[in-house]
Amino acid sequence: MRRIIRQISVVVLICAGWIAAVDAQPSPHSSTVTASDFLTPPAFTCSFDVEDQHGKYSVAIDPLDDSTHRLTIRRTATDDTCGFSDPDVPDATGDAAWSTLLPWPVYQCETADVDGNGRADILVGVIKTCMHDPTLARRLFVYEIVDGVPHPKWLGTTLSDQLIAFSTTERDSVLLVQTVERDAQGGIHHGEYRWDGFGFVRLTYHHESYGGNGL
């Protein structure tokens, strides 16, 4: 009997420890999420290949320190009509590459053709203040690759509420940006947006009391 009691106690302790560990992890779908959970992300790095109607590129974002990242784009192939700006950074093979500093923490990055114009866009999640919003918060910036160089397309202050995470999907040949956002009362919302010429227009926005499938 004592052995059974000891075994039950061990199981209870293990389960309690597991529950505590899970509770300690900030979740973008939890109504108890605080702003500080999302303002100190771990060092972010990503790399991916991009192909559009004008060429093929290798894109990389690498951290230089806790608050600065480097965005590098290297041409891997191009058609006869695609030029390439004078490179300021050669890559390891000596091929032309373009690089710039992102002087903010980066928490997410995706690539998509946001407006359907045949050029690849880079969606970068950054953490910074803005001219019209001095609060340190997560933002979504969109850069369009033109001749191997990213040009700012949309440097958004906000979409609807405080941004937590985003993803992209395509529906009926239209690129959509899906978001998880937090309102001023701490409620979590799932939004869906499409490009409308000068920015994003909201299509859907609904409250998620807790849980959810996420992005």
C-alpha cells in the first residue's frame, strides 16, 4: 500500500510540474497575455528562397545583437529584363548581394506577393515605437523586392489592435494576412486583411475567448 501511495505521489508531482511549466509559457491565444511577453523575443534568424516573375533571390535575416538585424538579399537567377542594383555586400561566393540594417528586434518574417503584381514581398515583424504611437509594440512592415533590392511598401503603425503574430494564406487567388491581436482590455482577436492599394483593409475580426487554432 505504501508503494502505491508513493507512486501516486510521484505522478501527482510530475503532473503538477508539467502544468506549471505549461502555464509559464506565454501563449498568443491566452487572454492573460501581457505586453512584456512579446517585447523580448529570442534572437531571431531566418533564410528562404524567393522566386517571382523577375528573378530568384535568397533572403536572410540575421541578428547582430539584441536590437539590430541585418537583411540580406542575394540574386541567384534573373531574366533578361531584370537588372540588379550595385551591391554593397558580396556574399561568400562573390555574387552580387544587397544588405541593410534593421535597427529593431525582429520577431517574425514571411514572404508573399501581397498585391499580386508579380513581385515578391517580405513581411517583417519588428518591435519598435512609431511617430504616432510612442508605445514599444509589435509592428508589421512590408518590403517589395525590386531588382534585388527591398523597397518599403507599407510600414504600418497598427492594423486594428496590438499585433501579436501574423501569417499569410491565399483564398480565391487573393493573398490574405491573418493576425492574432490584443485589444486594450486584454482580449484576443483573430483578424483577416487584404491589400487595398495603399494598405490593408480588414475583412474579418472576431474575439477568441481562449484557445483557438492560431495561425
